[in-house]
Amino acid sequence: MRVRRVPQRKCVACQEQRPKKELIRIVRTPAGEVLIDITGKKSGRGAYLCGKASCFLLAKKNRALDRALKVPVGGEVYDTLAQEFIRVEDEFRAYQASLPDDEEEEGGGA
Ligand SMILES: [Zn+2]
């Protein structure tokens, strides 16, 4: 029987491992902007947060994105991301629902 391996990623705020499709990607673009990346396809350094508002708040509290993105992220950027997340949450859920459950990890790995 073929073993399905669901790609796991760690939320940088609460440190929980979750299937990649349940996490929302935050990307630092080559231009230095910190943005929500719903589809996970933007180029730049990425960090993952649980798809829930509480982890955006937690990330702000413990400066998790500063560390994950290796750049100082201002408090106002965290606030903007949290508000943006609320705005795009429905779109994010719809995108999640469109993904297959057994998406293969790209490039193999451990
Ligand atoms: Zn989390």
C-alpha cells in the first residue's frame, strides 16, 4: 500500500506542525514588502502561520516573523497582516478546499 505523505510545516507563532495546506504563507518579497501569500507561490522568503487570527496576534507578540523572515517587521506591519488576513480568510479557505489532500512534497526530502 502506498503511504501518503502530507507535507508538514511549522507555524512560526505557536510552533505547531500542521499540513502545509492548513497554513497561510507570509512572504517577504525581493522588494522587502511583507505580504500574505494565499497561494504560496510568490517568490521571496516565506514563513507559515496557522490560518487563524490568534496566530497573527501571537506572532506580533513574540516577533515571530522578524525571526522567520530575518528582517525587522514593524508592529504596524503585523497589524496590517492581521487585518488583511481577516479580509482574505474566505478566499484562503476556498483555496485550501480546492487543494488535493494528498499533495506530494516537492523535491522529495526526508
Ligand atoms: Zn499557529
